[in-house]
Amino acid sequence: MNNRVLVLGASGDIGMAVVKKLVREGWCVYAHYHKNEQRVTAAIEEFGKPDDIIPVQADLSSSQSVDKMLKQLTDVHSIVHAGGKTYEGLLEETSDTVMEELWATHVYQPARIVRALIPGMRRSKTGSIVFISSIWGETGASYEVLYSAVKGAQQSFVKALGKELAPSNVRVNAVSPGAVNTSMTAHYSELDRLSIEDGIPMGRMALTDEIAGAVVFLLGNDASYITSHVLSVNGGWHA
């Protein structure tokens, strides 16, 4: 299997955990970032392998920026989408700008990127695509309605595209994390954190490496007969 992979959102906590695990397992990674180039550069310095981590920049809310990034990619047969932010707020207080950004970064631009790279995967009869979705895409969450909606759209996308690409031996899956110990949850109060962890049967939030492990599994040959699947990694939360 071709071992060159594009990781969207590589400068985020989960995305960087994915990048590091992939490099340790011999992959060559195009590491996408929007603004935090320093984090990608630090990973290159950590591994001392500039040929194994190649920084690429793009604003996932801009088609022009994404198209510029696509021109820098060569021979990519695997994709991980770990980009995008959450948004908390009542639906009636959510602006059009926020709605458009959530749709663009979680669904529209990733779909455009996948569309652009599919022909090479079909020709080589190999490839794997993994979206990092969310438990809220399965269950929905009040006060995160639009985020839940785009994460649910990701799950429908991988289920449908997996069927479409299966005859070409290209697999499409998603990892659906529950609560993860990242900067996105760092602002929670101690009381809120304890309340969440109390509701998780395993009694704690996931580590980013645990999410990365699920992603790398789905990318690799050990998952060669798995497609159109959403893998829940949530410690039994909302199971």
C-alpha cells in the first residue's frame, strides 16, 4: 500500500498525535496546518526526518486556499481529516458566518479534497480515507447543534463514499471519539470535567494517542476489509 498520507488539521492535538504515530510506523505525511506552522515544524525537528513530514498550508474555509494546497501534493493515496473546530451556542444565536465556516471546514472542503485525490486512488487500486468525526454526530448535542450536524454529515459521507469506492479497493471510514483530553476540553471547569468523566463507564476522557491508534488501524492493512464504518472510541459513553 502507498504510504504517503495527507493529514488535514495536523497542527491540532489529535491531528498531531496521528502524524507522530504515522511517522513512527513508516508513513510519509503531508501535514496540513492553517496558522500553527510552528507545531508542524517542531514535529519535523523532533523526528529529524524532514522528508517524512512535509508541511502544507491551507485555510479550509477557502476554496482558493485549498486548491493552492492541492497543487503541492504528489502521489497521495490516503487521507485523514482531523481539522475543524467545535462551536458552542444556541442555534438561534448562531450567525451565518459560523454556519458557513462549520460546513466548509468539516464537510465541503474536505469533500472537495477527497474528490480531487480519488482519481489517483482508483488508478492504483489502493487507498484509505479516515474522517475524525464525533460522538455528537451519532447522538446530537444541545448547544452544539450545528457541530453535531456537520459531524453527522461526515458519518453519512464515509458510509456512502465507502460503498462507491469499494470496487476500486479504496476504503472510507470514520473514527467517532467521545470526550478527549485536548485543548478543546481544557477550558472545562473541574466540576464540568468530573461530571463528564462520571458519565463515562471507563471513568476518564480519551488520550489523543488512543484516538490516533484507531485512525492508524483503519488506514492500514489490518483493516483491509473494513469500509463504510464508523468506529466509536468513547469509553462506553452513550453506547
